[in-house]
Amino acid sequence: MNRILLTIAICFTSQLAFAGSSLERITLVLTGTGCQASNEIEKAFNGLDGVRAVDGRSIPGHVLVDIERGRVTGAELVHHLAALENARANCHASVMESCITAEHPQMPSSVHNRRPIPLDGQ
């Protein structure tokens, strides 16, 4: 639970810190048995055009990547790691989205057409 709160706090504060600049922090969630080599993952991202900084140690199972907006995207980072990992161990990355930036799920029309439940129980 503490890791989740720490992750949320770091993501939220990092977005505030970059709000007025051309930098953006992408948080990648890593899953798989081959994701333990944070040095190798950091080296893989540090060589990419548009990547300013990489931190694979602050939050276990995550990589924080500071990028220049418009030069590289989170999806490109995921693709780059996947291409490298195909030749090596099992490690998968996905972009962690905050509740503010995530897409809203589409609700079925049956949910929208339900009558509200009265508060007095009738």
C-alpha cells in the first residue's frame, strides 16, 4: 500500500514540476522476470533522442523517464524496450497513466439508463 501511495505522490509531483516546461515524466510499469537489471534498462533509454534522464531505482518495478515533449512518446519507449528484450530475458513495460490523464472507460448504455436509487429506501 505504501508503494502505491509513493508511486502516486511521485507521479503527481513530477507532473507539477514539469507543468511549465517542455519536459514530461513518463512512468513505465515493468513486469516479468527479466526486469531486475535496472542499470541495463537505464542504459537502453539514455541513448534515445529526446530522453533527458532515466531513474530505474526510486520505485521498485517502475522506470521514471524524463523526455522532451514532441521528441519521443511513452509508446515509443515501451516499443524500444520490447525490441531490446526480445533478444534477452522476459520483461514487459507499459505506460502508467494517472487518473487525470487516463482515458475514461465507455459505460454500456444499460448503466446510463438505470433509474437512480432513492435515498429514503423507497
